[in-house]
Amino acid sequence: MTRAYLSAEARREQILDCAQHLFFTKGYEATTVQDLMLAAGVSKGGFYHHFGAKEDVLQALNARLAAVSVSVLETVMAWPGLTAFEQLNQSLRGLRHFKRETASGLVAAFETLMRPENIALYERIRRTNIQTVLPYFEKIIEAGQQDGSFNVPNARVAAEAVLSLGSMSHETVAAALAARGQDRAAANKALQEAMTFQGVIIDRILGMPDGSIEFVEPGYVDALLPIED
């Protein structure tokens, strides 16, 4: 049976489609390059034409997921009549909703990234995320400088600071991912508290009263990481 011809770009996207399914069902660590080749119907040469290693597939998949974040931000920024403060709150809410909708798959794919031996790969992916969404957060904060929502001297530095907050809770996230049962209940509580405080830090970066930004709602972490799994 002759394999259907696909352009190089289409073949790359096909590999990513298969990778997303496998990473989200089997988990990243349990998926091999051979699994990816078989699922996508590509040869060894065909796979390595597009990706140098499994880690590169994960980073490309992460870039694709980051594009979804861009779509969320663009949708919110297109709504008429919102202040910059409302844009920021709605954007953060939309991003949380996306994570909740894809929680089980994201956890399966990225749990291994939080392990100490994978810190370099984690940093690569974190930087990809920041670079992708930074221009949008910078634009929202610039608008907040204009409409009085935010009191910051430099919108880009403020956006970088806001987006870098996630790295502060790396160990707390890793502990929640690794925990099970009642141990997870305690780990989730610690992560929820850390994320709540990150919201306060955002308020202070942007020159607003504490509690202005809704960075995380009650029960959010438990929705992402059920105590009984």
C-alpha cells in the first residue's frame, strides 16, 4: 500500500499529532522514538529529518500548545470596551480554563519535566512559553499604563517579571505532581497557597492593591491534580 504523499510541514505536524496523543495517554517518559515513528508511519530517517531527539518533539509540541495561549490572549484583547485590568484578568482566567480542560493530558506529558534531572529541558520549554506570550502581556500592560490600570515604569520588564513567577513554584509544583493520596492533599494546598501569593506579587508589580488580580480561584489546583488519581 502506497503511503500518501505529505509535504514536509504536513509530515511534521502529523508526527506532532501522534506525539500529543501518545504523550497525553502513555506519558512522555513511557513513549519512545520508535513509538512515535510507528504511530506517524515514518522511517527513522523521516523522523530525524524533522526532530533531533524526543526532547525536540516535546518542545515543538509545547510551542503548539503555547499558540493556543496566544489565541486566548488575542480573543480577549479583541473584546471591545475592556480596560487593561479587565483584559489581564480575563486572559489569566482563559488560560486557567484551557489548562483545566486539558489537565489530564498535560500532566501525563509534562510530569517528567519537573524532575531534577530534566531541569535543563524544563528551562528550554519555559523560555519558549515566555517568548511566545510576552508581546501580548507587554501590550496589555502598556495599555494599562495609558488607561491608569497599572502603575509601572517599564511595561516589558513588568511583563517579564509576571511571566517569570511560575519558576518560583517549580519545587512546589513538582511535589504536587509526585504526591499521591493524602500526601497530594497537603502538596496541593501548598501549591494553591503559592499561586495565591503569586497573584499578590503581580498586584505589587503592577502597582495595584493586594487581591486585585485573580491569579487562581479556590479549588483550582485540586481540579488540575485530583487528590485521588
